[in-house]
Amino acid sequence: MTHGHFLVNARRSTSRRTGRESDIVEVAPKSVEMTPFVVARAEAGERQSPAWIEVIPDKMRVLVHTLPVRAQIDTQVQEQLIVELYSK
């Protein structure tokens, strides 16, 4: 997020901070027509979004309603491996 492609609550994000409830994350206007974002917009709707966020593909925006609890994350994740990686 340090390249300025994303805005968090209408402000440029300069760090990989932890998200908060009620955050609005969107693609910066200058980045909207970049290839990865054009592809993402074209493929919007192919995957179901988690219940704790609301995706607005035509505006390239995500509304964070609540932060997820571990039980809501259906991706197979081994948390211990993440801890080990970031503790190095």
C-alpha cells in the first residue's frame, strides 16, 4: 500500500496498518485505469465477498463493517507459520 494506489477513509495510505471497523478502502483515482484494477473490476462478482465487508466494484471501494473473527475466515491458514515468518 505504500505506492499510493489505495485510499483509506479518503486519505492516502502510507503504511500497512491494521484495518478498523467502518474503514472505507478504495483505489486512488490515478490508479483506477491500471491493468490490475481494470481486471479486478471486470472479474467483480465472480467471487462472493465475506459478510464482514461490502464490495462496491463500480467505485472500486470496500466498506469494512466489522473486523472478522477467526471463525469467519474460511481460508486455510496456519497462523503459526505467519508468526514464524514475521518474527525473523
